Amino acid sequence: MQLIRHADRPASEPGSPWQVVGTVCIGAFMAALDASIVTIALPTLHEYFHTSTSVVDWVSIAYLLTLSSLLMVLGRFADHFGRSRMYTYGFGVFLVGSALCGAALSVTWLIVFRVLQAIGAAMLQVNSVALVTQYTPARERGRAIGIQGAAQALGLSAGPAIGGALIALFGWRSIFYVNVPVGIFGIVMAERLLPRDREVQPYDGFDFRGSVLMALAMIGILWPLNAGYRMGWADPVVLGSLVIGFAAAVIFIRQEKVARTPLINMNFFKSPIFFAGNASGMLSYTVMYATLFLWPWEFRTVQHLPVSEGGLVLTAVPIAMTALSPIAGKMADRLGGRSLTVAGMTVSAIGAAILALSTSMMSLAPIVLGLLLVGAGMGLFTAPNNSSVMGVVPRVELSSAGGFLNMARSLGMSLGVALGGTIFDGILLATLGNENVSRAEGAFASHALLIAYLAVAAVAVLAALISALKSSSPKSTEDEALQMDLI
């Protein structure tokens, strides 16, 4: 199949590119809002259902594992059956899942309904960047993806505040019911504003073996990354899960090379832009989520701030990301992605280094500055990176590529939690012993946080170096797409 220049893509209707962007932003905001709202509700759910924290944690874990394991599968389905159609249905599935979560009578049913909710979220995520890329001209693609990223960051930052207010006023069920009117609005907007699917990849079978292997790999790797630092990396269950996950990933790669209809076109990885963009994108989310994980420990054990004040300070990350994402996307349309992505991860590295220094200071000023720089770096990085990655993908496979991009992000999120948790807990364990870790604070916690933040800064530097491998101009991205034999 001849690869189509993204710059030559006409919008299907006058004004429709920005209608598509606006509709996609609804889903991006809703999914991000829900993720951050649920996190703040876990202690409340623990008390309400009178169950252990390890069980309640599955309200979040089940959502993450389902979402991550289905992204590539649903991406391939969307390429065959239509992105607009799947995006609209995704709103419906998410809406139903949210309503059932709100009505759940036990924590078991809540976890089951969270799986349904995650299926809807996956249907939205695999098509969001793909729809923006498909219907936005290349000269405006970075700006459009930046706006979509800003909507995501806004949902992330608003979640704790909205969730806390809803729980205080109406109880925990309201944090799920709030998605129902938003979902209805999203369905109406999608039906009215998303262009009808006119270009789909002909259906020629489906890689069911690859789908099972991918799900097994993601579950086997992501679960221990989220639980390993608590259970111990030498725990037989953790080690066994990692072995199964990595073995499934290796077999999956071999399967995709010989499959007649692979979930992901392995030729994509011949592109330095696609490979480096996904690798650095994964590391960027490792940086952000490690920071989000570590700061609550700092405000509790070092700064001794109340939870309300600590949560407010933490919003500096998504607020800075929200402010800079559209600006960076617009700049990428003129300058290309490489310089902005390198600069973004460099800024995040400086922010993490400042946070490392802040662990020995009883002042909020350097902490706020460090968090702002981490968020600003993410804002500078994400839209240009996503735009360049999607710019080398043929339009008939945009959802498959979008699914992989989101999967890499999910892996980065889990790596961030694993990195922060392992270093922080590991240093305390080595210093104080197992019996005193839970009571660690002051100088001991400060030292552990210092090392952890420096590790985060090192990951950001690595992401910047990988980003430097990419092409430096918008034109070079299009040229590489045309030169590659992707199909």
C-alpha cells in the first residue's frame, strides 16, 4: 500500500479538524479525571467495605491491567472497523461501567465493573491521538495533539480536588456517577462531530494468538512492577510473574514477525522516530509517575505537611503540563520535535535534581519549583513526541500505532512507581531494617528521597539522549514515512 503524506490529508469537512480535537478532548479529560479521582478514594473504599488495603488496591490495579493489555488489540480492531465508531462506542462502555461502579454492592463487584470501565477507556485511548492525526493537517498536528494532551493533564490535576469534594459532599459513589453525564455529552458530540469512517484497513483475519500473548505479557510485567516494591522483588510470585511476562513478550515479538495479520506492524520499529519516540515516551512517564509517587512520602515524612496542602502542591506538575502542551505542539509544527523533546526531558531532569536538593530544606519554594519544572518538561516533550511518532505511521494503521504508544505510556507509569518505591523502600530497609521502615522519617527518609529523585533525574537525561536520535524537522518526519516500506 502506498503511504500517504500526512501533509496532503484534507479534512473531511470544513472546520472538522478542530471539531474532532474538541470531541477527543472530552474523552481524554474524562479518562484522566477518573484515574486520579479513584486514587484519592482508595482509603474511603477500604473503610466502607471493611476489607484489606491489598484487596482495595485491585480497584486501581484491575483497571490498569485491563487497559494496558487491551490497547493494541483494540487498536487493530479500530483500524479494521472504524475509529470514529469505536470511539463513540467507547464512551458508551465507559458510561455503563461507571454507572455500575457507582452501584456496586461489594468490593468484588466494584473490581469487576472497573474492568468494564477500563475496556471503555481503552476504546477511547487507542483512537484519540489516531483521530487527531487522521483529521488534522500535518502543519497543525502538533498543536492539536498538544491541546489533547492539555485536556488529559487538566483532568489529572482536577481529579483530586473534584474527587475530594464529591466524596465529602455525596460519598464515594458520586465519583463514578459523575462520569455518566460527561459520557452522555461525549456520545452526543461524537455522533454529531466525528467524521464517518470512510477509510479502514480491509479485514483479513485477526491475530488471536498474538492478542493472548500480549495480554499475558502486559499482565505478567505490569502487576509485579506495581507490587514488587511492597512484596519484595525476591518474592516467588513476583519473580514468577515477571518470568512469565517477559517470556510472553519474547514469544509475542516472534509471533508478530510471522503473523499474517499482526497486531503491530514490526516494520514500524525500523524507523528511528517511531522507536526512539516510544522509548523516550515510556521513560518520560517513568519520570512523571516516579515524581508523583515520591512527593507524598516527602510531605509526610520530611516536610510534615497536611494532606490537603501536600495534594495542592502536587498539582504543580499537571498544571505546568497543561499550560505548555499546546504551546509546545504549535512550536513543533514549525521547528520539528527533536529539539523540543530533548529540551523537555532536560527541564524535567533539572526539576528532579531540584527536588533532590529540596529533601534537606524545610521550604516549599524549591519543591514547587522542582515540581513545576518536571511538569513543564512533560509539557514540552509530550505533544512534539507524539506528533512525530504518529507522523511516520500510515493512516490505515494509526489506531494500532496509537495503541502501542499508549501501552508504552502505561508501562512507563508502572516503571515510575516501581523505580520510586524500590529505591525509597530499599534504602530505608538497608539503613533501618525491616521493623523500623514504616516509622522512618527525618534524615533517614530525606536521604532515601534524595537518591530516588537523583535516579529520576538520570532517567530523564536518558530520555533526552534517546530523543536526540529523532529527526529535527517536520519535513524530515514526512520524508521518512514516505521512504519506509511500512506495509
